[in-house]
Amino acid sequence: MLHTIKNRRSIHTFKPEEVDFEILKEIFTYGSYAPTHYMKEPWEIKLYQGEGKVHLIEAIIRSYQRIGMIKDNQELKTIQMIQSLKKFLQEIPHHAVIYFKKEEDPVRYEEEYASVCAFIQNAQLAAWELGVGMLWTITPYMHDPEFYSEIGLEPKEMKIAAVLQIGYPKKIPHDKGRTSIEKKIEIITK
């Protein structure tokens, strides 16, 4: 496992074939062994694949238009940008929206969010062990209440923690190294 922690990479390009659902279940099952306060296991998953991706991709495009990342017009440049983005997103075999129910208490909210993030990291490590790549994305549409509604989530009740792009890696990025941990540790003795 230490080898996997050190060698896992974020994958940006995927082979076209889908990952078998039994493998995806195994990946998310390992993810579910994340620490979770009061055994609440707050993580929920909406898994988009095949034709199911079309609805998600259309919702993403509309959100990008609402928030101004893509113009909302019929100019050739805009149409080409939308087509390019749709093609890119469609070529990703699986999109997993990872979300959880919001807690009103800020401490409980942070506990739930931390648990979900641990779930995501566990899933990424399990996926890597099984030859599957992931990209943990945090994107602007995750903060668009209309996007939530379009994919069947109540924005006042739920929080999207991430959208995972999942598939077999087409290309594995090289190791970019890490900052020496000594630079991150402050030792307090008194």
C-alpha cells in the first residue's frame, strides 16, 4: 500500500472502455473504510456512464453558461468550444458525483466533509491498485444551485464534495516529486 500511496497519479486521459461495475463496486467498497464520525458513512455517489453521461454533460454546459465560463450565444467560437468540451467529457468512461447531506452544526459539517474526502482518497488508492485511474475534480458548477437541481440534488440539503473522472489510464503522468516534509513540520518542544 505504501507503494500505491507514493505512486498514484491523477489521470487526465483515459482509454475508451468502461470499467466493469464489479470493479467499481470494489473500489468504492474500499473507499467506505474511511474514518467516519459516529459511523455515519455520509458519502453518496451518483455514477454517470454510457448514455447517462449525456444528462450530466448537458447540465455542466448550462452551468458554465450561467456562471459565465462559456458564453451563452450562437457564435461559431462558442459552438466549437461547447462541442469540444462535450467530446472531452463524453470520452471519460465514468463520472462519479460524490456528495453528502449538509449538517447545520459547523463542527458536524466539517466532520462529514473530512470523512467524505477520506472516502475519496481511499477510493483513489484502491482504484490505482486495480489499474484504474481517477481525477478528483473540484469545479465551479459544484457551487451552482441550478446544477444541483438538474442532477436531482437539493442544493440547500446536499453538498457536492467532488466529481471523480474514472477510467483506465491512457497516459500516466511522471512523478513531480513532493516538498520535503521537514519543510512542513514545525516542532514545538516548549
